[in-house]
Amino acid sequence: MPDPRFDEALRTCYVRFDLPADEIVRRPTFAERFCQVVRAECPSATEMGDEEITSRLIQLRKRGQGHGGLPRIRK
């Protein structure tokens, strides 16, 4: 089970990043930058690879805001 602090850090960074999750994952420069921000925000993510972080981002996007996932960003 993922660390709830990690999920909260992902949500916080996602809102600050202000781009849809699919766009972050699709563009390597965005994904790399996003993962750096997450690692700076959450100590438990420092050992995680970019793929692991972006995979969890997509899982949270699929879950939806009403179920503890990501809020919708309208672009």
C-alpha cells in the first residue's frame, strides 16, 4: 500500500504544476521536472524512479478526486 504522505505530496505537486496528468506523463521533460519536485517535497520518494512516480500519478488520476485521487485540472 502506498504511503499516504507520498500520495498527498503527489496531489500537492500536481496542483502546483497545473498540467493534466496525461500531459505530464506524455512529455518526458515535464515528467522529469515533476518527479524532481515530488522528490523535493516528499522524503519517501527520493529513492523512487521517475516511472514509479508517474505510474502512481496515473493511478491517482484514474481514481478521481472523489475517491482520494487527483483533482481535475481544466486546460
